[in-house]
Amino acid sequence: MSFLRRLATLNAHWEKPVPKLAIGSLLFLSSFALPLGAQTQRYYVAQGDSLAIEQFLDIVLQANPTSISAELENDIASASLRNALGGFDPTFNLEYEYKTKEGVATADVLHAGLELPFSTLFGPKFVAKYKRGEGSRISNVDRTSPDGEASFGLKIPLLQGIFTDKRRASLAKANFRLDLAKANQREQQNELLRNASLAYWTWAEAYAQMEVSKAVLDLAIARYKGIAERARRGEAAPIDSVEALLEVEKRRGDFLKAERKTESATIKLSVFLWNSDGTPRPVNAVPTKLPDLPTISPFQIQNDKRLALLQRPEIGQIEFEQRSASVDLAFASEFQRPFIELSAEAMQYKFSKLGANDYRLGLTISQPLFFREANSNVQLAEIKVRRVELKRMEIERKILASIDDAVSAIERAKERVEVAEREARYAYLVQEGERRKFQLGESTILILNLRERATAEAQIKLVEARADYLRAVSDYLWATGRIQEKWVK
């Protein structure tokens, strides 16, 4: 739809509609517009195709390297979890020594053992051992019967390490890391969608403003052709055709400026588009016309604020920090108790018979006298917990402030749209009045050109105000953590 036809559509809603004769005469003149050829079809145009904001963001999410990179956060979390689970892998040890002297075996010693820790309360460890020692020069500690001896049992901490230890603390953090990966992925994708949305509206704005510039240029070209023809027939002064031609070149310069702005916006938009094979995807479409401006009710704003404190990725990230700090505090607190470990093993000497031949019990106690290091570590862990709590308060305040800022931008942009609509309406009325005066010989082509320029400037301002409103809505969706919905439904 041309600029003149859009103005005619707006005119239908005005309190004092312009006579249809005036609109018809404008459309008649614009139908004679000179073709601009390659000047109007360049890098940014693909005839017959249009790209809506939702379609554009879908393409961005599917193949953009930033989006694909964000998905790798889950792989990082899985690797961290496997690393933590590695602390509970069974450990096998084997030592063998064989020595001879003058052909006689003096030492033939074999030690083998298996240790398996559990990630349960008390953190017990299953222990299995086998020892066989023979030879003339081995100690009595290593000497066994020819069959050797085997043992199996448990090691259990009684005070320090009951609730957590280094292995279990690492595993707990690794489990939290899965939630952090989702938050990091969402943060990267949200930022990508926000930047892509802003680039899209800038592209749509530039294209709409270029259409306005082209419409007034076409009108100037049509007028020049008419005046030039009249001048050739002697019905108009030759200077009038020069005046009309001057206006054509002025408007052509404005059009080229708008064209350059559109090309720049298109190039910047293309950065977000990729094919699934990792190659850049060209912009082979034009933007859809700026959509109707969505409205957001006060109730929706309050509800979105509540959900933002749950959905924003920053909340997931700070929750990970809080949970990790709590784990560190619990782990540090364990060292404020003595280390006491009980071990119980059943011994087997004769493997031809079932059942244990003997038992072995052990008790290990280790304790610093003043617990200074333990107490200082607990104090540092408590400080970390408090700092994370304060950091969360700050993040929540910033989230709410970003929503308020977006709402303010929406409200001011709405007011600007209303002002721009009135300005465009009045400018068009003045322009049509001036046109009727010109047709009656009561005005000059210079004044009529100025009126048309004022109308075009008012329409360009209206496009800018509408684009600012749509950009503010995109910022609002990002601020509330709803940018992945792609647009207001």
C-alpha cells in the first residue's frame, strides 16, 4: 500500500474527512510516477516475501551460533556431574614384590585392595583386601600362609563427615550445576532474542520510512512530468518545470538517505541469520508492516513482575550461588568436630571353608586442640552466605527496575504515537488545502512542496514513534523473562 493510500485510510477516521476528489486526484498523479529501476530494488528487497517477528526469532534460535553455544551449557553440567560422581568410583590398588638371592626366593609379597565410598549419610566406605607374603626375608607383618589372607568390611565416620564430606559436597554442587546450566542457557538466548528483536524493529522502521520517502519522490516525479508537459504546450512557465525538477532531486536525496539507512539495518539484521549447516543466511525477505501496538494492562504488569522474580535467568544463577554457599558452610562446619572413624573387617584365612576366621576392629581419632582453622573457615563461609543474600536483593531490585523502565518507555512511546498521529493528520489536511488553493491558482508550487514535505516528515515521525513503542515492548518481554515467547499474544 502506497504512502498516499495509507494517508487516505487514516483520513477515514478523521473528524473532517477530506473530499474524495482531492484524494482521487493524488492517486491519479501518483499513478504516473517515473520508474526508479534499480534504485528502489537493492540489497534489502526480495519481492513477494515478508518476514514477521515471530518467524525471524524462530530462525535465530534454530541456527544462530550463540543459541547453539548456549545449548552446550547442558553438556558442561553433565560433564561436571560425571566428574563429581568420579569421586565415588571404586578404587583398586595392587602391589607385588618378588626378590631372590642365589636362586632362592627371599620375598614374594602381594597386596591388593578395593575401596568403594558411598554417597549416603555417614559416608561409609566398603573395603576389601587380600594379602599374601612368603619368603625368608620378609617381616612378620607381611608373612601369611601360602593361601594368603583376605578381609572385607566398612569404614564409618562417627562425628566429622556424618552429614557431608568433600565428595558429597562436590556431588551436591554438581547436581545444582544442572539448574545453573539452564539459567545460563536461558540468559544467553534471552539476550540474543532481545538484540535480534531490536534489530528487527530497526529494520522494519527503516523500511517503512523508506517507503514514505519513495512515495513523496514518486509524487514529485509525477508532478514534474505533468508540469513539463504543460510547459511544452505553453500552458505553464518553464521555470515551474525547473522548480518541480529541483524538488525531485531534493526528494531523491532524501530517498537515497532512507535507502542507505535500510541497507545498514538489513546488513545488521543479517548477522543474526544462519543456516543449519553453519553458513550465513541471506536476508531474502522484507519486514512485515509495523503491527498494531499491543497493550499491557496494569494487572498483567504486576503479574509479570511476580513471575520475573522466578523466571529471569539471573534468579536461577543467584539461587545456585546460594545453594553452593550453603553447601560450603555445611562442609566447613563438619571440621568443627573431631575426626573419628570406626573400621570393622572380617578376616578369612582358609578359603576351603566358608565363614570368617577372625575379625578386626579399628578406631581412628584426629582432632586439632583449638579448631582455629575450622572456626575461621566457618566464619568465611557464613560471610559468603550473607554476601550472596545481599546480592540477590540487589538483583531483584534491578529486575523490577528494568520492568518499570520498560513500562515507562511503553507509556511515553504511546503518547508520542498519539501526538504523531495528530500531527500527520493535521499536516495532511493542510497539504490538501494547499493543493486545492494551488489548483485554483491561489498558491505556488513552492508552498505546495513544503506542505508535502511537512506531511512526509510527520509520517516518518509516526513510523519512528511506533517503532520505539515496539522496541519498548521487546525490552519489556526481556525484562519480565518472557522474551522467548517472541511476542505479545
